[in-house]
Amino acid sequence: MSTQTISDGSDALSGDSPFPIQHVRTAHLDIAFEAHGKVYGDPVILLHGFPYDPRAFDEVVPPLVARGHRVIVPYLRGYGPTRFLSPDTMRSGQQAALAQDLIDLMDALDIQCAALAGYDWGGRAANIVAALWPHRVRCLVTANGYNIQDIAGAAKPLAPEAEYLLWYQYYFHTQRGADGLAANRRALCNLLWGLWSPSWDFLPERFAQTAASFDNPDFVEVVIHSYRHRFGYAPGDPAFDAIEAALAAKPLIAVPTISLCGADDGVSPPTNPDPDERQFSVRYERRVLQRVGHNVPQEAPAEVADALLELMLSSREAS
């Protein structure tokens, strides 16, 4: 897909972002992002999940910039000032769309290879790019290991104690859930923050900074499609069929990876033994973080920055 840069970084602040917003235009999106550090620094891309936004990485960025890195933090499709270019484009939230957006962003910024860190939706996009385009990924820091969706196996029931944690996904499968998200997006997302990070005492103003990103006009449609598609309850965008077919094979990830898992994660708590280790064919290490929940970069920013710097240093020494 062709890409074109349409902003040089001189845009005014947008929404509740404390940083200038830049934009690139891809085939289907105007992707908004925040950029930090020197343009010629080794690139790092930080990717948020649902229901979060780039504010999750505010304390991860400074130590990376201090070490000379160029840091890019995009708003995913359906969040903040990122926009679809055409009303006719399917508002897909499927995993392949998120991965293609990441590749398109890198192409637009002329980034041939980057260190990636992400969690939840953003971690999934990073996992996919690392699996299918390993030459574009220097290293990977992911929350909760290998989180590429097994859509063909999604209908298989989990243990009851795991099933009840996914109540919000089943809620979104219904029209009542879609209407509920539309009517109560801030209240619902605030509830999820608390349930998923029970040991994190976040301030209301911190949530409010992020919640502005949920006012995106496509937020509800993208979110609902994401949670329906992953269970096979909604068709995907045909533009991403080839990527989804490749993901169905459960490809291995062949880039150096550190997985950071919150011990108190209220939606996907770590289990033993680690079920994901076999999906990585080179260096892989899982670190379980005590008193950390689902929002790993905002709850444990030093650990995320340290993991990235460790992997980047190792890759430099290896070369």
C-alpha cells in the first residue's frame, strides 16, 4: 500500500495530548502519532491497546529519548485524532488491520526496522509484524507473550474462571453491548481500567486524559468489530484476508522478545507453565511483574523502558 507523509510535526496540540500531534496518510487512514527524540535516532514504536491511548507511554518515553532513540507513539484506528479517509472503508478492528496499519506507518515514516513495544491490541499488532515481517523488527517487548488470535479455535470454551473475565467481550457480541458502549463509553472503559488493574490506584484525571481518545467517531464501530471478528462472529475486511490466512498457521516469532506480564492482570493473568514459550524461535524471556495489572506500560514504565533498552543493546552487540 502506498503511503504519504502529510504533516511535518507543526500541528497544534490535539485533545488532551501534552505533545504536538503529527500525521501520516496511508491508503485508508490519516494516522495521528506523537514523536519524540532525534529524527535520526534508532526508532522505537510504542503501541497502546483497548481502552487506552498514547498516554500509557508517557513515562516510558523519556529514558528512551535520553539514550538517543527516536520514539513514535501512534493512536490506533478508532482512537484520538486518527481518522479513516473514506466513509466507505470498513471500520475493521481485526488483528490484521492493526498490523497493516503498523507496517503502513513505518513505510510512511521511512522506518525500515524498529524496536516494538505494545500491549493488548497494540501488542497484537507488534506480534504480527514480528511474526510475518521479522526483518522490520529489531526486537519486541510484549505484554502477555504471544497474543496473535487463533480465530479458528476461538469457539472452544475456556475454564469457567477464565470465561467470566471475558464478560465484556461477550457483551460486545450483542446489540445491547454495542449500544451500551456507545452510550456509556467513558463509564464502561473506566470500569475496565479498575477491573483489569486492581492494584493500580490511578487518579480520575489520568483516566480523563486518555478518555478523550474514545470520542473518536469510529471508536465504537472499530471496537465492536474487533471483539466480534476474533470469535468468528463478524466477517473481516477482504483487504486483510491474506494476512489472516498467514496468521491462521500460528507463525513463530523469530525476533528477540521479552514478555512482561502483570501478576494482577484482571483480564489475562499469567499462568504456569508459560504457554507461549514455544511460539518464539529465538531469545524469549517472560517476566512476571508483581502488583501490576493489564496496563503494563502505565503501571510499570521503568520495566518496559529497561526491557527495550536491554534488547536493543543486545542486538547492537550481536551485530
